[in-house]
Amino acid sequence: MNSKQLVLSLNGLWVKLRSRSLVWDTITTTGWSTLGKAVGFLIPFFIAAWFGITSETDAFFFAYGLILFLSGIFAPIVEIIIIPYIAEARAKNEDVGRFIGKIFGFSCVCLLALSGLFLLIIKPILSLITHFDSQTLDLVHLLLIEIAPLAVFLTLTSILAGTLNAYKKFTFPAVSPAFRATISLIIIFIFKNTLGVHSIALGYIIGEIFRLIILAYIVKKLRLFKFSLSFYFDPKILEFFKTASYQIVGTMILGLSPIIDKTMATWLGEGSVSILYYADRLYSIPLIFISMGLMVVLLSHWSNIYYEINHFRLKADVKRMIKIIGFISAFIMLFLILFNQPIVKMVFGRGEFDQERLYEVARIWVCYLFGFVPYIIGGIFVRAHLILKNTKVLMQCAFFLIPLKIFLNYILMKPFKVAGLALANSITPIFTVLYLGILFYKIGDTLEKKQRIEL
């Protein structure tokens, strides 16, 4: 093939990709998300270089972890739940700006109240469950007060990010974390000598405010809708937060899974928790890469199709996507399993890492990888249920998964040690696929019959 034919072939591929909006949006969103998150990954390295390891950094990271847990309960849930609601509102020609304004207002009130309550009760609780001295504990509480607004700002930016995703403006939410991280680093650098670790809290707050302003400006510039802040609580908002509450509970329950794994790993001797963590990090990288763009795009595209074009296409779209993504994820899984040892050696085979433990990490990573395909397919079914607003089903699934996970951990860790915990992590997504898949098609059939009767 000469250079001219190569150029024509590449141009043809480019045109073909651009013509398939789902594929193109997935590729571009994944790319921008990678860029957006990559800058944020640098912050801990700069903090380590500027502040080292002290009781003050311990206090900050402990406080920051608590606030992230608090905001993580709401922000990512609102971001995904809002997409099908906006698609439905657009299909019915409802006022999207007023709907978003009500969610903004109610979220602010709820999170401010929750943050205030959290700050009132957390100090006596921490004095009981931590071994911080009184001076460090006071610093933790002060940092919590300083960084608590982050929970509010994170949720508000998530509302705008979900709104832009609903309108298929994926680039701006995907790349916006890079702006936040850049501003945060600048603020920390400027004030690190005068404010100490308090500059980190200030940097995170100002960075998130900057991200909120950027997303709000983009929404205004694109003229997607006319925003109208409101604190009026109507049945539509009640339905939205009721739907979100099921997903919030389910997310909190599933958040216990890594804690359970680490706790049970402590039963297996020194180094078991670290080995499990290293293998889990390797497992998470391909999972995040393949899903961070795809799942957002699927939820937006399918929501628009379901509410604005055709109610009856969802089952066929889900089935087709499972075949495509199932094949791709299976190929990735087999590749990583085949080359697991050289990859582990390349990543961990240096410095203070015990060379004799490399094989053990590789073996545990392979056990994790067995669940790669069902985990991805389960994520597709999760998005399908979100479109149908079946968050109660997702909560029920989470309730079943945790006792199943504990049972499998206990059974498999005896013969396989740490690898047994990884195997249990690979088996539970199979239950997710079966449970959510069966209910999706059952509920889908029921809705189709109802809608055909109404038509």
C-alpha cells in the first residue's frame, strides 16, 4: 500500500468513525477523560514533595478522605441519575432550566444541613475510633470545617456535568477536572509557606469553584436552556430524589466491599493487605479506561433514544452492545492474563518491592481478571436500569452482593489465601449480570406491553 492509498484508507476510517456518533463520542470522551483525570493524579506527588510526611499531612488526608466519602455518596449519583430525567423532560417539552434550578436549590439546602450535622458529631466520634493526639484531632476537625464546602461544590458541578452529558456535550465535563487540578496546584504552591496544609484545603475548594464557574459558563454559552434557581419542592423533584436515594443506598453498601476485603486480608498475615491492594490497582486501570467514556456515552445516547425517539429499541441496543463490549473486554482480559508476569515485573519489579512477591501479585491479579468481562457487562445492565429509573433494583442487588461476597471470601480464602479474595471479587459480578439482566428483560417486556396498549 503506497502513501496515497494509506491516506485514503485513514480518511475513510475517520469519516466512518465520525458518522457513528456512539462510537465517536465514546472514543473522544475516553480521551478527554484520560486527560482530565491525568492532571489530578499529579496532585498527591506535588503534596508529597512540598509537605513530606508529617502529622499535619496525616490530618489533612484523613479529613479529605471523610469529605470525599460524604460527597461521593451524592455527587456521582446525581450526575448519572439526572441524564434520563433531562431526556424525558426534553421529550415532553418541559422547562429543563427550571428543573435543574430546583435540583440545585434542594441539593444546596440538603448538603449544607448534612455537612453541618456531620461537623457537629464527627469530633467526638473520631476521638473514640482514632489514635490521634488532641492537637492533631483539633487540626483534623479544623480542616474538616475548611474543606466541608467541597461536598456542596462537587455535587453542583456534578449536576452541571450530568446536564451537559445529557445534551451530548461530553468534552467539557470530561476535561474539566484538569482545570480544577491546575488551579488547585497553583493555589497550594502560592500559599504553602504561609498557610501550610491549610493551603491544600484552600486549593481544592478554589479549584472546584473554578470548575463550577467554567461549566456554568459553558451551559450559558451553549444556550441549552434558561437556568432558573428555585427552592420549590414539587412532585417531580420528589420523584428524582427518591430515585436517587435508592442508588445512594446501593452505592454506600457496595462501598463496603473493599473495606471487607482489606479487613479479611488482615486475617492472612503480614503483607496480605498490600498485595491485595497492588493487584487491585492493576485490575482497576483497564476497568476505568474501558468504562469511563463508554458508560457516560451509553447512558446519554440510550436515554435520548428511549424518551425522544423509540421506547422499544432499548432491549435490542443493550443486547448488541453486550456482544460488542463482551468481545472487546474478553480480548483485553486474555491479553492481560497471557502477559501478566512481564506486566507485573515492569510495574513493581524495582526499588523496595520484594521480588519474591511478584509472582504472588501476578497470580492474584489473574484471579481479579477473571471477573473483568462480567463486571463490564454488569455495568451496561446498570445503565439500562438507570434509563428505566429502576434504581430500587440496583439497591436490592447491592444488598444481595455484600453477604454473597463475605460468604465467598470466607470459603475461598481458606484454600487460596489472598487469591481467594480476588476470586470472590470475580464471581460476584456474574450474579450482578444474571440478576440485573433477568430483571431488565422482565421489566422491559412489562413496560413494552403497557406502552403498546397505551398506543
